[in-house]
Amino acid sequence: MGTMTTSPTTTDHSEQLTFLPATPVPVQFRLDEATRRRGLAHVAAIRAQLEQATTERKARSTLSGRARSLPVRSSTRHAA
């Protein structure tokens, strides 16, 4: 049996790559830079508020968990 050899296949033609055409944003959704900055600042403020609320909720949960772990004093009722 003969030895089988393979050689890499080469192509002599080159291919030009092109960018796809940019899809234009409809006019009603276009923002100027100032509006974009205000919007991003507003989103950042909302995220900060949510983070603060989450932190406060976790703190309350931790405190209420500690309160539950303390022994409860039994109340004694006096007969009148």
C-alpha cells in the first residue's frame, strides 16, 4: 500500500469584507447628548436609591432576627 499524503488546500482569491449598513434609529427615539447624560444620571440615582433601600431592608432583617433570638420575658398577670 502506498502512503497517503494530504496537502493544505489554498485559494488564490481574496474576499473583501464589508460592514453591514447601520440601521437608522427612528426620529422619535433619537436623543441629543444632553438628554442622554440626564437620563443616565437619573438611572444612576434610581439605582442608588434601590441600593440604599436594599441595605436598609437587610439591616432591619438582621435586627429583627436578633430580637427574635433574645429570650422572651413571660408576662405575669395579677388578679384584680
